[in-house]
Amino acid sequence: MTAGVRLDTLPDTPRSALAVGVQGLAPYWFEVEASAYVETSGRTHVRVETAYDLLLTNRLVLQPLIEFEIYGRADPERRIGTGLSTGELGLRLRYEFRREFAPYVGVVWNRKFFGTADVAQAGGDRISGARLAVGVRLWM
């Protein structure tokens, strides 16, 4: 169980929210994380993510992951609609020098849905795309 405060510091639309979540292993070793956020304005937001580690060798790990975001109320300032807002499907390849230190490279495909997609299209933005993900997984 996790709890805390989320601070979004985007220019012109800073937000803060209370955050509550759970994370852990589901059956068949799926990593699952679900978080709920409530802003001071009453706006709600839920984020659900799941991932799975496929061991290619003892140190080389391929990790598919999927994430969805759902909003209880539209946020016109941030161009977000009500309901299922965005989804991401990713694939990361990491090398674990140690379990606590593992650089990775991957690709993430994202898509906007329903009201959020409508707002994006009306503003001339794309509703789907891909990006490169490069980083380091650290934990203690």
C-alpha cells in the first residue's frame, strides 16, 4: 500500500492531489500497480499498470508492460476528457549488472481514447505515437 501527495508542475496548470495505491505481484508473477488520485478541486484520476519479466538469460530481461489512465471528470486546461484517457504499451530490454542496478532501453506506443482523443484531434494533435525509452532501474 502506498499513500502520499502527487505534485504536477506543468507550466500554467500546476496540480496537487492525494494519492493512494497498491502494488505487488499478481498470480503468475505479474507486477501490478494501481493508484488513485483526488485533487483539491474534486477531480479524480486512476492509473493502472502491469508488467511481466521474461528472463532471456540470468541478467538480460525483456519486460512487456501496459498502462491505462482513467479520469472522473474532464480537464479542459490539460486537454483531458472524461473516462478512459490514455493507454500505453511498452517493451523494455534491461541488463541487470546487479538486481539493484539495471540500465534499459525500450519502445513505448501510446494512444489517446474517447474524449481525450477528440480534444487532441480538434487541436490538431496526434492521438497515437511511439517513443524511445532509455533509463536505469534502481532500487535499494
